[in-house]
Amino acid sequence: MDGRVDEVGRRQRGRARSAEATVFLSYADLSDALGLELTRGYGSDRIRTRVLTTLGFEVTATTTVSAASGNRVTFKDFKVAGPRRPARGR
């Protein structure tokens, strides 16, 4: 961090001209935010989820995740595979 710390009375405050940070976003964090169970996709930059459709077919969706400006996360390169009929009695 590049900046200075000022003391005003008993309070201290800091001001930065610039800063760098690293954020860790886990599968659990994304799963909680999206309401889906996510796992690692095929490749180190992909995530995957399986969803049972209202017609009873299971589809698998994968996408890439990356950081974007403004404290946002972007999803790109969606791929959907399916349908796959679930086993009987399921």
C-alpha cells in the first residue's frame, strides 16, 4: 500500500494512493451465492454443476470464472451437455 496515516485527536485514519489485494473465492462461496452445488470442471479454469430439469433429464453446465472490474465476477464460455435420463426409482 502506498499512502500515509494521519492522527486526528485520538482517531487514526489512513489514506492510500493505491493498493493491491488478492481474493480467494471457493467453490463453496460460489455455490452459496448461486444456490447450486458447484465442482471443478474439466480444466483448471472451469466450474461445473449438474441440474435435474423439470422434464426429468439431468444436464451438466460448465463455465469459466474470472474477476472483473468493480468487484464483480464474470462467467464466460458456457457449455451445456445432456440430456441424460435419470435411473429408475430416483
